[in-house]
Amino acid sequence: KVYKIAAIPGDGIGVDITEAAVKVLDKLAETNGTFSFTYTTFDWSSKAYLQRGYYMPDDWATQLRAHDAIYFGAVGWPDVPDHISLWQMILPIRQQMNQYVNVRPTRILRGTRAPVSQLQEKPGDLDWIIVRENSEGEYAGQGGTTHGHAENAVATELAIFTRVGIERIMRFAFETAKARPRRKLTMVTKSNAQRHGMVLWDRVFYEVAKEYEGVVEHDKMLVDAMTVRMVNKPESMDTIVATNLHADILSDLAAALAGSIGIAPSSNLDPTRKNPSMFEPIHGSAPDIAGQGIANPVGAFWSAAEMVRWLGEGELDTVADQLMQAIENVTGEPKTRTRDMGGSAGTEEVTEAVCAEIGRV
Amino acid sequence: KVYKIAAIPGDGIGVDITEAAVKVLDKLAETNGTFSFTYTTFDWSSKAYLQRGYYMPDDWATQLRAHDAIYFGAVGWPDVPDHISLWQMILPIRQQMNQYVNVRPTRILRGTRAPVSQLQEKPGDLDWIIVRENSEGEYAGQGGTTHGHAENAVATELAIFTRVGIERIMRFAFETAKARPRRKLTMVTKSNAQRHGMVLWDRVFYEVAKEYEGVVEHDKMLVDAMTVRMVNKPESMDTIVATNLHADILSDLAAALAGSIGIAPSSNLDPTRKNPSMFEPIHGSAPDIAGQGIANPVGAFWSAAEMVRWLGEGELDTVADQLMQAIENVTGEPKTRTRDMGGSAGTEEVTEAVCAEIGRV
Ligand SMILES: CC(C)[C@H](C(=O)O)[C@@H](O)C(=O)O
Ligand SMILES: CC(C)[C@H](C(=O)O)[C@@H](O)C(=O)O
């Protein structure tokens, strides 16, 4: 089986880590011999935008749909206002490819030093899957500005929640929780202060929860209090479901608690499989270290593992596990850790080490 | 000078800690002899609401305005949906009393055990003032629901940002930063994804920043990345300014990193002084431990110290410092710490210990 991958390296370290991920994916295919990848690399980036005035051509959606999956590096560059770069590429892809779920697993990989002392002693206490609503809510994109430069300027952001949108993410979250040993789902909300959209969010959660009565345990947290619980009682949670913005914030915090934002993966999924899903590390383009060959490719590799898992539809789980095993063998070794993990290895060294491990495990 | 305080104990442990704060305030006045407090205690609570159908009477604003300050315990009780309790009391008070600033200082009090190991070694690395916009943004209260119980239900939350609202909070934040030794302000935003309101937020920030060129150093963080920086580089920040929702989330995280949500204070200020300002610990009503006499009153005492500072307009700073000193002498002693701080003392014991210290320091 040949999988067609649309590769969008994007900006900054997105380029370095996409290159690294491709090497690792090819090595994985070669070692297993039952599948392979072909790549179309798209030069959709801030640099291209500055030259030609657009990130993606008009037929971008058609081009992407000719692939089985999208591998995304990072987008964002100091020369372009962030709200332009994001709304011309990553956010339209998530929305139009119907990638309404963003899955963000977090756990403490071997060799990672967690900043919280409880987790230094018991790294296993942190093992979460954050299920992020990825299509609406605070990222609906509506709102506007009146009297922009005048004294009476008013600007709005309209968060939109639909029953359809909430129900499908809740169902996905409950199914995710159900498939894990602990069968536990924590729902995050801010319905005490946000009394319209978030109240619907809560209501649909409890409706769907009824279908999982006795099967999946559930509880509810306010987003502010949730940060406290993540720091103090990591072991009390397993699967977490939250809105687009809340989960964006909580997943960065989760990555920090797990030791580095450089290791965290994300999967933007269209569960209907009618459109290609997209896989990207959660870190950004990191202009400060771009082009220096020192970016941590582990988040990119973990994202690649999730891509393999998704593409295989159950058939390639052992291959994905093999990649995760190779990654942890490498992070477990001090000399093949990047700077953010307390080592001094470069992107290439880590990549070669992972490729070598793939041949071994 | 006699200061008239409107005391609103509210729900759950709000009652315990307000009682404790009053004792400490009276002791402080008695010891100093130059000022005193009189209290009007309002029974505005969820219990009262369930009996009579409202939290506050129609003329609540007039009643509150007859006071120099408001001392608030906590609101929220399982029997009443949170969005009702909050929108019938705390949020209208903040908005109508023009308390457009919410100041949340955070540092690691003596005797507190921070969960992050860097902070266990160097507690001084965390010393922040979070300046929270307290009147608009995501808490504007607008939005609504259409087709509430049908398949096509849609609910919205409208975040509203005004230039006037942004400018005044930015000015307050820069002034706060300027008065601190490090003169450093970090502005938090999510203008990459939220391209209307948050873009205005950024623009006004940079405008106001020009007035402080060379006086206050400033930088900008995305709210998601901010959580990572708070965990990993606490020493790199001093004063922080953020929207109503972002600061709500970040201040809970800050309190957790500082060792306990039970110690964190907040001041809801009307800087024009036309309306009474309101002082409240940031913790909630904690139904699980309410009425057991074990709530940590430290956040309440710290809030009381901030109230004294505010009321004194510069004249009572040493008195506020005296209270803070007394608090830290008490938290410094293992036997007068509450459970959340690793001890086993009750609310009353801690209160008596602080009163005794006030007489001594
Ligand atoms: C780049 C940005 C739009 C994005 C987001 O906010 O979703 C990023 O922070 C992420 O977490 O994927
Ligand atoms: C009680 C609630 C409305 C409140 C808020 O969200 O502002 C609380 O979390 C706080 O931080 O003061």
C-alpha cells in the first residue's frame, strides 16, 4: 500500500522537522516492507506569501484532497502578522477539511525531565489525551471592528457553538475515553461566566454522557480550576475534552508539565475520513532557533506515529508503536537529547538515532 | 478615620473566611489606633436566593455605594446553576461598580511548598502582578441561543473589546509595572487565532507602550505559550496584563504554581474611586469543605491587606505590610498551616495566630 502524503513544511523549524519526519517515515516503511509513502511538498509559507501575496493557491482544497494525509510543520513568521498567516493556511485547512477533532496525547517520555516534583518522582501520573474541538467555538472566525482607529473603537470576537459541533466532539471524546484502560472523561467549561455558548456545551455533554452511563466515568471542571488540577493532581485525569481555545491553552500547559513543548504531537482528524487528516507537532515555527539545526524533532516524530496509526485504520498500530519505542529509546539516552530536553544533540543526530533504532526494535 | 465596609460573605467557605478577615481587620485597627472599620453584612447568597428568588435587592448598587469598600467571600453553590449565581451577583458588581481592573499579585509566601522544583529551590523566582481586565472582553455577557433544544441549536458568546476599555487597563498595567523595581510588563493575547478583538487589544497595547518607552520594558506572549513560560521561566516575568478570561485562567495557574489557590488575593478596583472597590480571595466557595472550619483564610487576609492599602491611598501601606508580615510569620510555622499548605490547622487557629502576630510585629 502506498500512502500519498501532502507535506507542508511551512515556516522556520517547520522545515527542519518535516524533513526529519520524512526520513523517519521512510525508514519505518522500508523496515516493514508492507507499505510506503509518496510525498507532494507544498511551498506554502510566509516566505512565499511575502513574494507572491498568498499562502495557498485557489484550488488548495482540491490539491490536498488528492492525498491520504497532510503532514504539517509550522506556520508563522515575524514579517507577517500572525492572524494573517494563520487565517490563510492552518485554520482554513482545519475547518474546510472537516478536521473537527484535534487529539493531543501527553505523557512523559523516557528521558524527559518534568518541572513538577511529583511528576519527577512518578512520571506515570501524567498520561492524558486532550480532545480539542477543532472547528468552531472561539475559532469560528467571526467578529469585527467598528471605528477601528477612533476613540470609540469596538472590536468583537464571536464564539459559535452548534449542537452538531458539540455532540460530535463529545461522542469522539467518550469513545476515546472508552478505549483507554481508565475509562474516564473530564469535560472542561467556563459556563459560570460564559452563560450562553458554554451552557449549551455543558448540556450536550450531559446528554451524551447518559449513553455512556456505567461505561465511562465523567466529571466537569471550570477551565481556570483545571489548570490547578493539572499541576496538583495529574493522576486524577485521563481523557479531557475542551473547546477550541480552552484546549489550546491546556494542551500547551500539558506539554510544559510533561517536560517540553518540543515533544507534543497533534492530530487534526476528520473522523468521517472524507477528507485527509492533518498531523503536526504542537510547537510553532520558533524563529529564534530556525535554521540552526537544533530543533527537537520528537514532536514531529510522535505526530508521524499518530499519522501512521490513523492511516492504518487498526492495521498499522504495531508499526506506530515501533516508532514510539524507537523514539523513547533515543530520548532515554542523554547524548541523543536536544537542548530543550537537557542535552546538546542536533535535529539530524536525533533523526539518525531514531532511524537506527527503528531498524533494531 | 472610620472605613465603612460592605461585607458579602456569600456561600460556603466564603462565610468562614469573611468572619476570619473581619477579626484580623479589627485587630489591625485596634493595634494601630488611627483608623477603624464598621461593617454592613449583606446576606446575599445562594441560600437566600433559593428562599426568596433573588441574590441582591433592586437597590443593591445604591446600598453598596454607601460604603468605602466591599469585602467579598465567595459565591456559587451546587443547587444553583453557576451562570445564574455569578450573573446575579459578582459579575454585575464588578461591571456596575466600574471595577475595571482586577489585580492579582502572586508570590510564594513563606512556608508554602511550590509544586515546581525550580521554585522549591528559588521561591523568589515567582513574583508577579497579574492585571486582569475586569469589565468587558469575554465577560461582556452578550450572546444567546437559538433552537436551544433542537438539532440545529446554535449558541454564541460575544467578546467585546472597546478602545476605552483596553486603553485604561493598559495604562493601569504600565503604571503598575513602573512602580515595581523590575519595570517589566508582559502582555498576553491570542491575536493569531482571534483576529478582530484581540488585534485591537494588541494595537492599543503598542500605542500605550510608546508612552513608556525607555521606562517600562515590554513584551508580548500568546496565551497558550504563556502557560509554558509561567512553568519554565517564572523569573522572566514581573507584571502581566491579560483579558478577562485569559487572566482568569492564568491567575489560577499562578496560584497553583505558588503553592495553593487558598492563598491568592484579588482586588477589583475602580481606579476613579467613584465607586467602592471590592476585595476577594480568588478561591471559590468550596462546597466540599464548607462549614468544616478548615478553609485556608490566608487568601482572605491577603485580600484584606490589599483593601487596607487601597483605602489608605498611600497612608496605610505600612499597616498593610504589617499584616503581610504577620501572615508570613504564621505560614512560616508548620503548626499554623492549613491542610492545603501541608499542615492541619483550622481556620480559627490560623486566624488567632495572625491576630497574635499583628500585636507583635
Ligand atoms: C498556530 C495556532 C493557530 C494554533 C492554535 O491556536 O490552534 C497553535 O497554537 C496550536 O495549538 O495548534
Ligand atoms: C467566580 C467566577 C465568575 C470568577 C471569574 O471567572 O472571574 C472566578 O473564577 C475569579 O477568578 O474571580
